[in-house]
Amino acid sequence: MNISRRNFIVTALGALLLSARREELQIMTIRGLIPASKLGRALIHEHFLVDFVGADKVSPSRWNNDEVSALVLPHLLEAKQAGVKSIFDCTPSFLGRDVSVLQLLAKQSGMQLITNTGYYGAVSNKYLPPWAFTETAAQLAARWIHEYEHGIDDSMVKPGFIKIAVDGDQPLSALHKKLVEAAALTHLGTGLTICSHTGPAKVAFEELQILHDMGVKAEAFVWVHAQAEPDKTNYTKAARLGTWVSLDGIGWGSFDEYVDSIAMLKAEGLLHHVLISHDAGWYKPGEDNKNFKGYTPIFSELMPRLKKEGFSNSDFDQLLIRNPAEAMSIRVRKS
């Protein structure tokens, strides 16, 4: 056998093995595990219901599921018409995460919905339960792992990722470092991806250092709201470490800014570490909800602009299909 033929066979076998490995990766939806290959076009950071009343007052008694659905469902169906198959709901516990609402919306829309575990420390800890202040990182992680292993509350619904939040306008506090440590322990115990509401790069790199020290690869970390970082060179620095750079406020600001950021990352050969979404919604209990934002500006506004910059259908599949499946599939990523 000549060398070129042997190299071809070795390469082909390697591709087949990689393909088989990817087929084995799974995503946890609210209805159970699915192959990551079945995730389809996905929006990785959206909201249906968010209640900003505070952890000490939030309760399902503050909203009516049918009213939530009446507002949200038409927007979900619009996204479905645009080819979206899966949506990651980033509303954490004590901010309005409600399994019954998600089950209703999934049934009515026919879409794959994914929820989360973890706690939201941003906004000066307004949305943290009392025990978050007193328990250790290991104790908090045990709570989150329990949700993954046994279901949220009394349901059979399990989280498909970890959602934490830290204040991004200052160095990490001891409490917020503990949340990152708890997320690291939960990842090591479950393989769930860590999505951290962060913003500025300085804090994101603090979080990455904590994860590294705890034996978690950057590939397990999604830098949420990276668009808040003005120095785009930090996008490339983080992506080269393996971090998922999430530009997830599309529709909230200038579309051209997002085009520039995504095009720059593509030019640097880093499009395979970029996630995009809208951070859209939200039904807010007690409000008129006239400012609810839908889930389609990526398709109606962003993609046409990117096409003018030379983006192909394969690029869009990279951003909306392959990257979400790779980023959010369940597997432990040890450093």
C-alpha cells in the first residue's frame, strides 16, 4: 500500500471515529436526552418568563401559565417558521424558572426546550436564596447536581446546562467566586456546560482562571453577554483558550456592531467558538408586557447583513447548529 493511500485511509477512519463520537454526545431537554445531532437550529440564550421581584418574593402564584403562553407562543411559532428547532431558556431559579410553563410551551410549540440549574448572583445578589450566602461551594453544587440526577422540584424535568451570574463591573467577590466554584464542581459531576452572565472580559478571565484551577477546561465555559466587552481582541484571546464567546443580545443594540464582531472572529479562524442569540422575551408578572421582544432578528436583520460580508449557509449552520450542539452537549471537560 502506498503512503498516500494509507494516509487517506487513516484520515477517513479518524473522521468516522470523530463522527461516531459526536453522534454519541447528548443534550438534556425538558423531555429528556436527545442526540446532540438532533438539536437542530438552536437559540442558546432566550427567555420566556422573568420575574424581577427578588428571591424572597418570587412565586408561581405571581403568574398564570395560560397568560404567559398566550404572549410567548406566537413568538415561538415565528421562530419555528424561521427554522429554529431548539431554544435554551436562560431564566434561572428564583428569577422565574418554571417547569410547568416550559412544559406547556414545548407541548404547544412542538419545539425542544432546555432549562438550567444554578444561581444568579448579579444585581448585588438580589436573586440568591438565603442558603447561597452560607453554604459552601460543594453544598451548592450538591443541590444543582441533585436537580440533574433527580429532576427539578417534584418534576421529572432535568436541567441541560448550568446558569450562573456574577457582577461584571467589579472583581469577583468571595460569594461570586463561590458560585463559579460550585459551577465547576457541578460540571465535573454532570458534564453540563457552564453559562455565566458576565459581560466585561476582565471578570470572564477571572472565572476562567478559577475553572482552570479546579480542573475544568475553557471549552466547558460560555462567556455570556460578551458583547458588553468593548475590546474585541479579548474575544479572540478567550476563543483561542477554548471559551465559547456568546454574543447574545442581538436585537438590543446595533446590528452592525454584531456583524463587525462576528466577521472579525471568522477572519481570525474562530467562528467555531462563537454563539449567537437574542436574550429576547420576556413575560414580566404584573406588567403590561407591551415591550416583549421576539426571537427572529437574527434571521430578519443579522443574517442579511452577514451575507453581504460573504457569510455562507455553512457559516450560519456553524453558528446556529454545529456550535450549539458542540457547546451544550453533556460531557466532562477536564483540564
